Amino acid sequence: MVRPLPKPLILLLVLGCCSMVASADAIGVGLLTFDANTLTAPAAFDILNLTGANAFPPDFPFTTQLTISVTNLVANLQGGGTLTILGSRFTVVDPQGDLNCTVAGDAGSGGCDVAAYNILSATLTGTLSPLTGLAGLPAGDSGIASAFTTTITPNAGCGPNEGTATILTAGCDSAVVNATGIPRTSSVPEPSTWILSATALIGVLLACKVRARA
Amino acid sequence: MKLRSAYPSKTLGAVLTASILLVPSVAWGQSLTSSANPPSGGAGVNNSYLTGSGFPAGTITGATVHLGASCATPQVASGPVSQVTTQGVLRRFQFLIPASVTPGTYKVWLSGTAGATAFNTLNTPSCSTITVTANVTGTASLGAAISGGSVTLVDSNGVTRFATTASDGTFVLDSSGLTPPYLVRVVTNSPSGNFSAGTTFYSVSADSNVSTHINVHALTDLMVRSFYSAQGIDPDTAFASPLGPDAPPTPLAVQTLANLVIPAAQLWLNNAGVNAIPDPPSNGAINLISSPFIAYPPGVTPPSGLDAVLHLITADAVNPVSGTVLGITFVNGTITETLTPSYPGGGSITVNTTTTNTANGGSTSSESFSGLALTPAQQSVVDGINASLAIFANIVNTKGGALTGNDLLPAYAPDYLNDGQNASQAANAFALENAGMFTVNSLKVFSLKSLDTVNNVADVLVAYDISASGQEQTGHDFEIIFKNEGGTWLQYGDQQITQVNANSESRTSEGKDSISVRQPGLYFQTDIGAFVNVLTSFGVTNITVSGGGSIWNGATSASLFHQPQLLKNGQTFDVFGRLSQALTLATIPPPGTTFTFNFTTGSFGSPAYKATNNAFTTERSVIFANVTAGNGPLSSVVGKTVTYTWPLPLTYAIGQVHLSVEIQDGVFDAATHSCSFSSTNQLTPTSTSGTLNIPADMSACGGGLSGAIQQLSVFLEIDGVNGEEGIVDLTYPF
């Protein structure tokens, strides 16, 4: 006697077929970090470029190095108000395209130091380039959008007793910078997706067939 | 049941094939980004971060960064990871660039444990690159960030570097090729608060690292100017060429200076939640010089932290000719503290403070702190004493539980005498009390309180680091007097048969006090309390005290009263004591006044000993809150457990609170016996109540005593961290 395939296993196979497709819209390209006690300042925002030599496929898949340009970073302050750090204060600091805020001085006076502020969250906006011809581009995408937006909020584990703080914690909080993948305009599934789906279906059908014979 | 029997082999193969194709690839090793970020920083000063993926599942513990010339062993330095964070598949490791690394470019790798799995990115291999720069960072503040100030650093060879402070008062200087210690000067270029443009503040490096952090503010300025003023050197002249006798203070000398300035500003530091220490920062405690801090913009009142203390400084006067600090003034509401340094000669520094509170009728506290400006010429003394301390520590550790007085005796001078104990007695007492109780990790000179270069006697505060029952304990208030005998610095003692004390005290008497003739009830006075406890074996029959002017019942001297004998730790002491007449703010001798005690003894001649009085306070808040006059028969407390409550003083930083009861078997004279018991609960500087178990009779004293308690006194002492003494004496019956 042959047992039928359990339903959870069938569900797993189906979900496996879908996983790569679902992640195509947001593609990791970097990390916005809130760093403590750096050469620049006691507390400042930096951006780690996770493309090119710093790629970590499949989550950060671009082996073509992207250039990250910052438009600005707007911090929402506890008690109200915002603090804007212009993109001109961010400088490429190494060959991998890491982009750090490097201007000395208080962020409210043209610098990068935000140690004197209690920040609830901060939103980074900017652009990416190039947009096409990217090695590591997920199947199903033809390129990426130029604009990106990333919001950093207090991370779990960065607050008191490893909980979540109400304000950002320098040296701990970070947020992934995602590019937006542009799907191919074709309305039919791509061949690679068909191959994967067919492989899974063969397995399922084979199991059903065996079950029917039994 | 076997799996293969349940499913046909073709089915299983198809499922496995599909799964392998569908599951995302798994990283078999750890990968780090090419560069650390930030990719550069100062050794021992700045953080950097390593980011990577492929780490085993589980919490990462014991992570360590390793720096090497290449991505391979051997390492040139390592240091702990101070924080690990997770962002999806990424792990991010924060670390302080190891202080021992010289400037240059290095490869960095990680080792540690994730869950139960050890990892080392060298196994991949994967490393990040980091450039270690030599720089001096700092923050300049005069209670508001100094923006646009001109920064000059000069090293011990006279080489200079220049920078300008940013809007938040921070600055960075390239220190490549420089030789510490460094002096730093900041000159303001715009007025701020009460400080005009051109105000000059000095500071100095607190360690011997090429890369370091140096804050610049009024308190660091006081340290540097005091160091040079004590030697009769104009700090401006020394800064221009800090060579030879104008050399900057060493890190040890800076510790000594901080040990004077911190207690002088203790009230404000405490109020601002700042735990400042003369040592390198640790466990949340900051160093006034080397700990980064936030300097707030002008017009903003800092909520807490060091800048909140600096913000209270309304004046910092400097003699324009000598460069000496004349006085620093802190103001917060009704409370004003004036800090005034003086330089009596011989390299000595005395910092006097006066704190007044105009609220509630007004009160004043005054303090005085003294120490030496430790110059390079005195380094040989420090080295010699450190060598003796190391030998002493080695004996303690080597002998452990078998330690005896004879083992330690070589560390004591043959003519040692300290508070009545000779060398053998002191060595035996130390061994008896401490054998096997702890391991000495280090003993070293913390500061020199005084140095007699004629007799080669040094009064030293020793910093200790010991481990006891798995707990590490540190401190730097262990005072030892050494003498160089035969080329070796040996423990010498104070050369007295006992200590003498002349304490400025703010005393409140409640109940019936037999010391003076007065009516029962509440009585307050500020006075000098002269007290001596001396072993009965010396046969002391009389002690007179003089000093402070005509404060001893209108005379310049007076005999101390021979009070009830005190039984303590199996020994019997003759007790002598006397209070001066009630004094006012205008008549109380200032802190540091010398008092002389002349002894008449049966076995030790007629020695004369000196003592200086401590800080004083006129604050009257030290009083029992739950005592009703005229309601205190002996029966209400003898043999009972009694709780007392009190409010805390406001004009001085509290160091300790102590509640005790002293019981007596007769009237207040030398034929009577007494002994003392502390509160049953451990009191802290914030305690406002305490409980006493008052004995039922005199047998509690031991020594064969028995019989009824005839009188008892409950004492509450609330002492300031800098020696202020508020005391309540509640005597029963009343």
C-alpha cells in the first residue's frame, strides 16, 4: 500500500514555486545604519552598499555595483518636528560605494551629528544607478526603478532589556535599502518559472498517479 | 516503518529533485563585506562595524574581531565585539578599534559562537578592510558647544596640530607621528553666555595613546592650569613649549588632578546623573577628559550629563598675568558654589569650595581638597612605591590562606607606627583579617597626597583591584604612608599612637545631653568637635587641643573631657572629646585649619599631633523627624527595636549615612564604660530611616560588663562625599 502525499507537503511545493516570484519587487541593495562613536560623530547615519563586491545573493543579489545617491534623510523627532540632513553631506567612503554622512558638527547646523536628538524614525530617499543590465537581477524583472525610499525605525532587540526602544538607538538600529524591481512587460510566465512549476507538478502528478494505481 | 517502504522510489526522487531546485542556495561559509563601515577610525577611540552573512543560526556570543596584516593569522590585535544585531540574513558586529593598533590598513576577521556552533570567517576565508588612523577627537564646551573655536594641540616634543571646532563643539586632529601626552587649547571666536570671545580653555590627554579623546572645558582647564600654577609656571608659557620642566602632566598626574576637581564638583555631577571617575571610563562611569559627551547648542538647557554641569558655570576667572584660575562659580537656582584653587607651595594644590543656599533661611557648606602636582621629577618615587606594592601583592597572593604577619613584615619599616600599632601588630592584624580572603590583581599608586623630600616620606593613595568570591572590587582610597629606608619604600605609618580628629560639624542635639549643661530639648550648633580614642595601654591622662582661634570656650586651647571608656573589638580605649563653643559662618575655622593635640601619657612621653578640619556645613536639616521632646524615658528604648526617620540635607553631596547607638553604664566620665552598635539595616546615601536593636543591658558590650544601661545616645551621621558632617545626638533619658 502506498500512502498519499500529505497535504502540507503539497502546499510546501506550491509555496516553493511562488517564493522567487514574490520577492522580485523589493530587491535588497544596501543597509541604512545608525552608527555610534564613529570618526565623524557620536551618532550619525551611514549607508552600506550591498551590491557589487558586497553582494550577498539571493537577498542582496546585484553583483553589478550600484551607485547610491542620497536626496535627503528626514528624521522625525520625539516631541514633534523634523530634522533634514541633505544628501550633499553623504560621501562615498570606499571603493564598494558605501555612503556615509561625514560632515562634522551638529545635524541641525549643517553637520551629521544627531547625538543631541531623540529620533523616532528617519526616512531616506535617493536614487540608484545603473537601472538596467544588472547582473543578479531577479528573473522576471527587466530592471529597477531609480528612486528608493527607506524608513528606519527602532529595531526589536535594540531597546532596554533587548526590547524595542521608542527612539532610535545609535550603534544598533538599521533598515534594509530596497530597490524596486520593474517586472517585464510580457503577460505570460517566463520560461524559467514554467520549468520550475512543471518540475513540481510532475512530482505531484506522479504521486497522484501512484495513489490511483494502488 | 521505513520511509522507503511508504513511498515509491520514483516519487521520492521527484520530490527531492523539486526541493533542491526550489530551495534558495545555502551559504556554507561566512562572508563579510569588503570594507568595514566606517572604513576608517582612530584606535581606541572610534567604533566600526563588520557586516556579513552565512553565520550559523542562534544567538552569537563571544564574538571577537581580529586585525592582521593579511586575511590570515597571525593577528596583530583583537578586541571584543560590543554588539551584534540582526537584519534578515545579515549580522552586524560593532567593535571599538583596538587601542593597541598602530595606524595603517588591516584585514579584519571575526570569530565567535552562534548558538552552539563556533565560527571563524578565516575558514571561508573572508575579511573586511579597515584603515586605522591616528587622530585626537574631542568636544569643547563652556556649558554650550563651542562652535568655530580655534583648536591647537601640542605634543610632548612641541609639535603642533590645528583644527576648528564644529557646531557641536567636536573636533578631530590628525595625530600621526605625535608623541603623547598632549596639551590642547581651545580659544573661542565668539561670545557665549558670560564668556567673551577669546576665552581660552586648556586640556590634556588622560592616557598615553597616540589616538585619544580629549574634552576641553572649564574643569579640564582647572586641571591643567592648577598643574602648572602649583609649580609656579604660567600655563601659557608651558603650552608654547612644553619641554623639560614645562612638560605636560602624565596620565598619572592627570588622575591626581581629577581626584581634586571631581569631588569639588561632586554636588553638580551627582545632580546631573554623572558618575565621574579619575580612572579610565568603565561600567558607565565617565572620565571628564576622555569620555565623549554631547555639548548642547547655545540657548538649550542640557537635560543631564556632563554638559548639564558645565551649563551651570557662570564665571571662570583667570589671572591674566599668571594664568592661574582665580575661581569658578556654579549657580543653580538658590544654590551657588564657588570653587577657589590655591597653591601653598611645594607643588601642592588646594581646591576650596563654598556652597550657599539662600533658601530656607540660608545655609553654607565649605570643603577643601589637597594634593600634589605630580611632576616627572617625582616619577621615581612613584615607581619605587609601585615596586614595593607589587612585592606586597605577590606575598598576599602566594601565601593565600596561609598568610601570616611574618610573611608581610618585610614590607613594614622597623620603626613603623600607625595609630598605636607597631610593625608586627599591623602585619599580624592584616594577615588575620585578610588571609585567603581575596586575590590582589593590582596595587599601584593612585596619587600622592604629600611628599616630604627631606625625610623621604610619602603619603599615598593606592588604587587596588582585588577579586573576592568571584567578584572584582576596585578603589583608590587606600591610604598608606611610606618611607624610603635603605633605598626601599616601606610602610611607615603615621607615627602616632592614635589618630586625632578635629571635625567641623553641624550638630543637632535632641534629648538630654550630659556633655554640656543645657536644658533638654532641641539644640543646634556648628562647631569643631575634637575627639581622640587611644588604647588604654598608653596611659593617656590628659589631652589639650588648640587651633582655630579663641573657639574653646573663649580661649585658644582647652583640655578634652575624659569620657567613658570604649570597648571595641576586644580592646579598651580611653576616649577624650570636646566641642568648641557654638560657631557661626563668620567664626568657624575654614577647612584645612590645623589643630594641635598635646598628649600627656604614662608610657609614650608627651607627643603632639596635628589634624586639619574638614568641610563644613551650616545646613540644619539633619534631625530626627519622629522624636518628640520630653517623651523619652530609658524604658521606651532599652531592650527594644526602634526605627528612626530623618530628612536628607540639600547643600552637599551625601557620601554615607550611619545610624548607631552608644550605651553607657554610668554618668558621663572616665569611670564609665560604653560600647556602640550600628543599625540593623544597611544604610545608603539616600536612606531616610533606620532601625536599631537596642540592647537590654551592658552585657552586650562584652569585656565582662553587666548591669543596667544608665544612659544611651542615638547618633545619626550624614556625611558628605567631601567630608561635611551633619550629626544628630539624641540622648536618653529625656
